[in-house]
Amino acid sequence: MPQTTLYDRAGKDIGSIGLSDELFAAPVNAAVLHQVVAGQLAARRTGTHHTKTRGEIRGGGKKPYRQKGTGRARQGTVTAPHYRGGGAVFGPHPRSYEQRLPRKMKRLALRGALTAKYGDEAIKVVEAVGLEQVRTNGLLGVLGALESQGRVLIIAPARDQTLELSARNLPRVEVILADSLNVVDLLNADVVLIEQPALARMEAVYAGNGNATEEVPA
């Protein structure tokens, strides 16, 4: 069973804690990680881009000039694609970029991401962040005591408004729920800071045979 140090909010070593083999000692499949990351990033695209076809351009009801006698090629409308301001040919239209990925694949990638972070010594477990009031400086003090620098992903066991509001002005700090993990945020983080009660929730959702409800956001 993987082991890691358990810290208190002051950064003091208060012992060690065992981590789940299924989450932190899983096989790391780079191909699956790439496919899940690509699918997750694709699902974040809004797909609202739109170009007008010649039928959607206003005007163009009258021929630009007469059919014969000008020596020029005949033209039917100024909304044709070869005219300035005309319609676009094969331009983008609203669509969904979502890619359907098997649940087992997403779970395998998530376990692989956690294992990779553990192997990089980027996993830190804290007894509790324990902020008593909304203060960005208070959260910075805790992160500094835990030597958590760079992009920090804090995994909380449940909604903690005090923690979320304290972190919202820190662009390199993100708070996520233990049952809503995703591969992109895990891989982007330099430090994954896990509150101790969140470990049990992570194991219940992502380990085992998958009977628990899993939420992997796009």
C-alpha cells in the first residue's frame, strides 16, 4: 500500500497515512490519458461559431448587372461566395465537440493520473485546511506552511464555502470536490493537496467495481 506523510494545517508532520492501491498504484496508460484529456478539452468547447451561407446574407435579390451584352460572366446575386461580403462556403456552424468515452476508460485515466502524481511526489495529504473565515491570506499561509507552490489543486471532501471563497482570487489555486475529479485538472496541477476526509470519498467513488456514482465533469 502506498504511504505518504500526513500534515496538519501548520505544515507539521503528524504521521503517515496509507493510500488506496487502486487509486495511487494503478497502471499509467499514456494513450488512454491522452484520449481522455483530448475528449475532456473538446467537451469544454462551446461550439457556437457560425458563418452565414449565401442564403442567409441580406440583400442580393437583384442581379448585379444584366445577363448579356456586358462581356462579363453572368452573375445572379451579390451574396455569392466570390463576392466581398458574400456567403461562406463550407464555413463552421454550431455543433457539439463532445466525444463519448467509456466510463471504464475515464476511470482508468483518472487512476493513472493520481498514480503519476504520487510517483512525482506531488501528492500531499493535510488533516484539514481548517479556515475559520474567508481570508485569502489565511489560505496562502496554509499553502506556504505546506510548501505548496505553483498550480495547486485542493481536493475537498464536501462543499466548503469558506475555502472556495478564500481561493477564488488565487488564479493558480483551484478547489475541487473529491467526487468530481477530472484528469485535466489533476495533470495541470503542480501540487495535489488532499484533505484527509476526501480520501475515503475518492476511494468510494473511483475505486472498487464502480457501483458508487461517479461524476467526471467535462
